[in-house]
Amino acid sequence: MDAETKSNKDMQDTFKDFLSSKGLRVTNQRLAIFDAAYDHTDHFTAEDLLERSREIDDSVSRATVYRALPILTESGLIREVDVGRDYKFYMANRNATTFQAQVICQDCDKIFEIDAPFMEWYGKTVADKLALNVESQRLQVTARCEALNARGNCKRSGKHTS
């Protein structure tokens, strides 16, 4: 068994423990949804998760996915990313040791995660000045593809301008 497989199994065990601690049943559908979410290497939507979950267990329903997402985010193993659209993105929370900022490309709709360790310091500093405790914070940058604008094509999206 390779290190990644063991790591994913460990994360699944952590998820099972979380479900039990909340008095929730460990079902095949919840495990399929967890596996589909945690094995996804990029950001995904609820609909993406539904499709991938059904590849693992075809009995997974849309309602089950939408009920499972808040449980997954509460567990801390999956995080929600709101980029100001009428739907959310999600991503597996793998060993992030520093604050992550999102850079959203308006040309290819890709979300890039970058380390932004200064944000943790900044949030704490600002909150301390107001005698508050930081509950959450986020940094998002919206950008356009330089290659698409300069050369008319973007390798990340496959888009071309006329």
C-alpha cells in the first residue's frame, strides 16, 4: 500500500470517527461521497461531486450529496470556497499548514490556491486591535490570463480569442 492510499484511508477513518461523534450513521453513500471528494485533486462543485460519487456507488442521490456537504465541511476534511457565484466550490483540506488565498481566473474559471501566511498575522493583528477573535477570513483575487490577452490563447483553459 503506498503512502497516499494509507493517507486517504486514515482520512476516511477520521471521517468515520467524526460521523460517530455526531451520532450520524456511517453509510456506504456517505463514504462514497467522502472518497469522491477527498480523491478530487482540484476544486469541485456539488454537481461534480454527485457525478464522481455515482462512479463509486450508483445509489448516491443528489439529495444525499447536498446533505453530506455541510457534514464534510464541518469535519474540516473538506472546505468550502465561495467565489461569489450562485454555487459553492469545495476542496479537500490536505495538510494546509499556512493560510490559503484563492486567485480566480476570469478567463478559464480556474481557482488557484496560493500560500498567504501574512493573512493569518494580518487578521489576528486587526482583530486584536478591536479586542475581537478571528472566526474566519479569506482572501480572493480575481484576475485575467496574461497569455490569453497577449497571445490569444491560454494553455490552462484551451481558450482562444478571435
